[in-house]
Amino acid sequence: MENRLIVALDTDDGEEIDWLSGTLMDTVRWFKIGFQAFSTLGMEAFPWFDQNGHKVFVDLKFHDIPNTVARDVGMMTKHGANMINMHASGGLIMMKTARARADEVAAERNIPPPILLGVTILTSIEETNFRLSFASARTLSEQVVYLAQLAQEAGLDGVVASSLEIEPIRKACGKDFVIVTPGIRPKWAETGDQRRITTPAEAIRRGADYIVVGRPIIEAEDPLEATEMILEEMKEA
């Protein structure tokens, strides 16, 4: 299960990032860096994590014209990102162009291509808010599945989605489509601004390939103990 838990280093404090990653180094294999961490670590993060045997999920949620996203994804691939996400709502051409560029750079560098993910609907959004904000004729779940199918058509490896939508995504996209689930909250953790949440065990039972956990770990009094508790819950599932 240590290969399926991604710890989100959601802070711009370099010393805290260094301490957290060092503390959890022997316990997990994946770390996620978003804008906060990336603003501090920059490209130096990739060789540092790699030399310690860890993989990096670049959570910058790219969303721009196809050429710009392809350029950015290619740059992250070049420097060694193992997983990269972009908003699926950026469209089919944007995602296809990003996929082509990532594969091209990986071939040039003779490295494995990164796992590319389309972000569906943020886990801070629930059904009522979705309808009010987007005036969609689809339900939230239907929109998630639509975006997952669009990402799959574009050649992406999977999506970022709430574990509440795993079953319909699996039905639409198959068992080999990668599903990464944020919005994970152990029973002992505060929910914060997340709305569509599940526990680590429930996410694994539903079929998540990876789960992303940030605040319940990095804000815990003992991050290592919190991580071990989550891993144990995942194993029991």
C-alpha cells in the first residue's frame, strides 16, 4: 500500500518539506508537489526525490491553450516528473497535444513516460454547488464520467476524481484506467473544505489506484504515526 499512498507536501516552507519528506522517506514512495511546494523547490525537487527512490506527482493542474500545456508537460517530463495532471475541461485537443509531447520527450530521453491525468471535478464541489456554478444539464457524476471518457480518448492514463465516482468511471473506462483520488479523510481527521470525501479504506475498497492525503498527515502532531495509521487502514481494506 505504500506504493498507492501519495503524500501531498502542500506547504511552501522548505524546511518543513525537507523534514516531512525525510521523516516519511522509508514509509511512502510517492510525494505530490503543488504550486506551494514547487514555488520553493523548483526543478531541484526531481533529482532530490529520485536519488532517494521516490516518485513525484506534479500537481499543477495545467489548463491553457494546447501549445502552452504541451510545452509545460514536456518540460516536467524532461526533468523527471512521474505523474502530471491537467484539467480535463481544457478539452480533447489540449490533452492529446500534451500526451504527444510527453511521449516525445520521454522517447528522446529514453525514460518512461509520465502518468498523465485529467482533473475532473474538484472534491471541494458538491452537487448543489456544481449545478449553481456551471449550469450543467448533467449531474456532477455524469460530468465526471464525461470528462474521464474525454481524457481516455485523448490518450491520458487516467483521471483525478473523488472516490465516490470510481464505480461509474470504471464502468465507462475500464479496469486499467488509472484513478487517483483526493478528498481522503480518515475518521479521526477534520474534513476542512472538502465535500466529496471518503476514508482511505473506503477509497481502496471502491477501487482507487492511488489516494492523495495532505493535511491529515502534514498537519498531524506526528506525521509518521498518521501515515502508518492510514497505511494500516488501507491494508485492512
